[in-house]
Amino acid sequence: MNQQAIYEELRALGAATVYEAQGAKGALDSGMKPIDQASRLVGPALTVDTRPADNLMLHYALLKARPGDVLVVDAKGFLEAGPWGDVLTAAALKAGVAGLVIHGAVRDAEAIAAMGFPVFCRGLSIKGTGKVHPGRVNVPVCIGDVLIRPGDIVVGDRDGLVIVAPGEAESVLASARAREAKEAGFRSAIEQGASTAELLGLRPTLESLGLR
């Protein structure tokens, strides 16, 4: 199966299913939210380690980006500056970048959403940034307790974000398909009158707790 087909199927299956399918690992914390709830995101990570309140390395990263890349930026969770806005979004779209995940804030949220560019961030800030401090591109970065390496697969939607190691993508995809099929069976059984307690084998646990 080619890489692009894997990406597209992971995107369609969604972050929650992929997270569960790979053993409940790789999820970024719930503070990382899309600025547009309709956003769906998938692609290999182009990682950026940058100083808070400085966006020089974001401009540099766009010089290195390849079509389909997802910029994954560790801006140290700083929320009192917006190092990404509509101008960088226009440049990213021109370069074919698939989206942005930033451990920090952005601004121009309405314009970014109107441009159809997926952005996941910690918050919004109208405050500007400098363009002077060095940083690093294509190095491992941490967002919360998740280590993200260059080339790791990023899957994101309204539910959240999950990181998949490239070497595990096909096995995760197979597990995600199986999980989706199982849940489709559950929904069908519920339509026929089954309870979730029956489908999940919860009766013994409920009865052991005196819940009859």
C-alpha cells in the first residue's frame, strides 16, 4: 500500500480510532484544539523547535517544507504571542504544507479558517513576535508528554491529535479498520435492540457491584 493511500485512510478513520487502534498511545493532550472544528489533518511531521514569542524558525521551516508536510512546532506553550498568522498561512498553502500543529498560540484565526488551512494550537493571541532568535528544524520535539520525531505521521480532527510512528502505520491501519468494523457491528446490534452492557460484556461487573 503506498504512503499517500495510508495517509488518506488514517485521515478518514480519524484520530480517536487511530489512537485506540495503536494501543491508546500517541495522543496529544486535550489542550491542543483546531481553530476550525471541521479541520482534518494528516501528514509527516516537519518539526520545529523555536523560542517563545519569536517566529524566525517558522519562516525558515517553510523554506525546507515539502508538499504534504505538517509543521509541528514546539513554541514552549507560550500563549502571550501569536507567531503564526494569515501571511504565514498563505506561504504554507503556496508550499503545499498540509497543516500546522503548534505548542503555543496563533492569531488571525478567522482568516486562517477561511483559507481552509488546518491549524491546531493551544490558544489565540493578537500579540506580535520577534524574528531574531535561532532554533532547530527536523529534530525531535515534545508536546506535553508525547515525543514527535521528524517524519512521524500526524493525524488530527475535531477530537484531537495522535502521532503514529511510520514503521507502525500499516499495522495501526489494519487495527483501525478492524476497530471500525467492530463498532459498525455494535451500532447495527443496537438498532436491533442489544444493549451496550451486553455487547461489551459488562453484566458480570455490574452484578458484582450489586447493579441489577
